[in-house]
Amino acid sequence: MTRRMIWLYATLTLAGGAAGGALMIQLAAGVAMAANPARTLTAERFVLADSDGKQRIVMRIGPGGAAEIAMYDGDARERAQFRVGRDGAAAIGFYDRSGLRRVLVGEAVGGRNGIAIYGTNGQQVASLATTDDNSASLTLYDPATGRARAGLGDSSAGLPALALFDQNGKDRVEIHVKPDGVPGLALADETGKSIAGLPQKNSGAQ
């Protein structure tokens, strides 16, 4: 073998070794990435689609800065949504096939938590709520107008009450029981002025 051939052979050997080394480094890096997958993936919107290419889940940041997860049925209609606002208020909503909200479960920034139920026309028909002082209330609404018609509540001071409202949402009848056990009944006219009452005195009072 001539000196030129020996030199060429040595050059090719070194070049092959260098290429092989680079390839092994790349393979090792790939194996390392596979063994330690990326832990963070950042984007403003993610869409999960079914086998037909229809979007079924959308994760996004809304225009107002709210984080939202929306879920769709097979006909691309939104049926459920989980939302957390920039201010911290959170809610889960459920929708019917026409896109109207039917049930809302949420927690407001002021400490008011509750469940709201809506009719087929989109009007609220019932709600169950609590406040940060542990008062609780159940309210029924007129399905045509959305105005409150009946309310049952218990305050944190231990004062349960039942209120009935007219078609304009005015409080007309109240029944309550005070913390000391004394019941009461109050009637009001359309302006809210009391027109009758039946407070019961304690048995020991003169």
C-alpha cells in the first residue's frame, strides 16, 4: 500500500469515526428526549378532534383573559364548559342541543356559591345559593319573565323565612321564625308597604 493510499485510508477512517460519533451523539440525544419528555407545552389554544376531524374539546384563553375548556357533541354543538375568569370566578355550564344554557354551577369572587337552573326558553327557573357568611337560599322564578316568585332562605343568624313575590317581583308575603322561636307573618301591597302582620307574642308576655 502506497503512502498516499495509507493517508487516504486513515483520512476516511477518521472521517467515518467522526461521523459515527456525531450520529451516536444525535441518537443519544433522541433517546434522552424520549426518556425525559417535555414537561411544558405553551399555547393559547388547543383543539382535540375525533376520528372524523370534528372538534370535541377546545382549551383556550378567551378575549377577557378567562381560561376555558369547552366540550362539544358529535354534531359540533357546545354542551359543556369549564371557565375560570381572570378575577378568579369559576363556573361549569351545561347547554342543550340548541345552545341554550340549562345548568350553571359556580363560585363568585364575593363568596357567593350556587347552582342555577334554566328553562327551555333560556330564562332562569330556580337557584340554590350560599354566601360567605353561610346564609343559604332557594329561589324559584317565573319561567316566562325570569322574575323571582318564591324564596326560601336561612340567614347565618338563624332566621329562616319564606317569601312570595308577585308577577312584578315585589315581595308580598313573608313568613319567618325568629332565633328565639317566635314566628311571624307579614303582608305587603304592590308598593312594598306593610298592610297586615301576625307576630305571635311569647306565652309569658303580658
